[in-house]
Amino acid sequence: MQNIYNFTLKELEEKMQPAFRAKQIYHWLYVKYTQDFDSMQNLPKDLKETLKKDYKIQHLEIIKVEISKDGTKKYLFKTLDGFSFESVFIKMRDKKLDENGNVLEGERYTFCLSSQIGCKVGCAFCFTAKGGFVRDLSAGEIVEQVVRLKKDNDLLPEKRVNIVFMGMGEPLNNLDNVAQAIKVISQLDGLSISPRRQTISTSGIAPRIKKLGELNLGVQLAISLHAVDNALRTKLIPMNKAYNIESIIEAVREFPVDTRKKIMFEYLVIKDVNDDIKSAKTLLKLLNGLQAKVNLILFNPHEGSEFKRPEMKKVKEFADFLVKRGLLATIRESKGIDISAACGQLREKELKVSHETL
Ligand code: SAH
Ligand code: SF4
């Protein structure tokens, strides 16, 4: 039994007789968000029966939804083998109307997806890391997160959605499945979310950044840099020993970038650790000559963490320093902070829940 969300349209066409059935199935799956073959009305009965024997649609169960005051929703999913992981639904912008009630701009949503259950990288500041690593998510399980978030929120197929791989896991440690999921998610006649609107965030596995570039998927890249000197970065992200700052920057230099877009460098600002202007200066030097933008993230403290949240004043000074010198820098809005839905905040609390429900 195969997960039907694993396949691109072309792959399904190769499996179907006649091939045009694949397009019809795609429409049911990704435009109507249908999760049972019996409801696919324009398919002949015998095809439905074969499909039921060969493929399964639903692989995830929603076991909890937490809703933040700002409308952000955190979904806890359970897999068929009984593990749980999360995705976050973020409403980035409300609909804008003119004085006559005409729509000027539609709503915008961002879905923060998980690529693995847990993570092997073990960053010192990360909540996900505390629970260790369980397993990779399949391409189909990644794709289904998008379908379920759209379905559960009654989003019309054409609503503008951005995807960020900033949930649980290191996407480049599950590159094959993530790459396949991106292909399925961007499929015209399906979810049709262009790769340009999908961002892979990585803790910086230099050779895999290179490999991702070679795949030429057209996705955006975000690098979790967090520190500008190797000693500190190794303390925060142990893998920095193998792939240090210089090797990451070199891999980024070779990465094919959409000329209209920039590579994002995420910088987790931690009080008295990396929030000084000297670090900002070094960061500026480091990114010199790159098509880069910096996203400053305020560290979100969690139970038992040795780090503290920085003062907003210092983060603003840090950002101003960069902006005044021509480097685009933004401070990430903390959506869903009251339900700890911030990316990188996922797991543990819920892991306990999942053990109880197993
Ligand atoms: N593994 C990938 C993607 C998932 S982590 C990566 O590390 O890039 C997504 C983002 O959440 C990263 O930028 C990470 O630094 C951030 N993050 C992790 N722990 C956090 C915390 N305690 N507070 C705020 N952001 C955090
Ligand atoms: Fe893994 Fe990213 Fe968390 Fe580091 S920050 S442990 S790479 S999920």
C-alpha cells in the first residue's frame, strides 16, 4: 500500500490507464482536499477499487489544535505508526479592502512544516533537539501537512500560501523526501505553490546545500547562522565543527538564487551571548558580496534553557546597525507566542502527550 501523496503528477500518469485519470485524481486530492477514493465521483468504479487496493490517502490524524490570540494555529499530528509532530498555520496578513469594499489584497498565509520527527543536529537552544531523533517524514507525510492545513481552515485552492521548512527537523538531513515533497506541492493542477514561495531553512550542512543547489528546485534558502565566530557557533550548533561558518558561506556563494530574491540568514539573538554590536560588525563583513538578508529572531526561552531572551532595544540597535550599512535586516514577528508555536519551539510538551496516547 503506497501513500498517494508521494507522487508527482507525471509519476501518477505513468501508473494510470488511461493517463488522464491522474489529473482527475490530482484535482480531488489537492483542489477538493478529498481523502477517500469513493468520493471521487468522475472515476469509474473499478478504478476506485484498484486505487483502494494500491494506495492509501490519509496518513495523518489531527490530535490537537492550539489556537493563539493572533490566529496562529499549532497542529499536532499523529502518524500511522503512532508518533506525533507539529505544523503551524500562520495568517500573515488580513484581507485589505478599499473604501468601496473591493479587495485590494487577499489574505496571506504561511505554513511552517516539519521534515522529520525530532532532529539529529542537537542545537543547544532548540526545543525540538531535546526530544532526540525519531525518524524522517516521508514525502507524502510532508505534502499531507499542506493539504490538511488548507482543508481544516477551509482555504480556497487559490489562496496565497507560503511554505517554510522551519518546523521540526533538519530538512537537509531528509533531502530526498523534502525535494520530492516540494515537487508535489508545486505541481500545477495540484496545490500549485511555486517553489519560489517555499523556503528551506537549514542549520548549515555545507555539502547538502551544494546538493540542494544542484537539484535546481528553485526554492528559497535560509541559513540558521546564529553566530559569527566558530567557537560560539560550535557551542550552539555542534555540527559547526564539521561544517564551519566559512564552509557554509562558500556553499551559499555557489547556490543558484532567483535574481529577485535573497538568501536569508537567520540570526537567533540571545541575551549577552551574541547581541553585541561587535557581532553585527562581523556579520556585515561575513555577508559582504552576497545577495543576503538577515532575519533576527528573538530567542524564546523554554523550561530548563540556559539562555535568555534579549532586550528588544538591543535587537533594534543590532538591526539598525546593519540596515544603516546597506544590509537588509528584519526582526521576526513572533506569531503564536502564547501557544509556543514559534518555529523551533515545537515538541517536548506534546511528545509527552503523544506517549500518553500511544
Ligand atoms: N533545522 C532547521 C529548520 C528548523 S529550526 C534549522 O535549524 O534551520 C527553525 C528555526 O527555529 C531556526 O532558525 C531555529 O534557529 C529557530 N529556533 C530554534 N530554537 C529556537 C528558540 N528557542 N527560540 C527562537 N527560535 C528558535
Ligand atoms: Fe534541528 Fe533546527 Fe532544532 Fe537545530 S534548530 S536542533 S537543526 S530543528
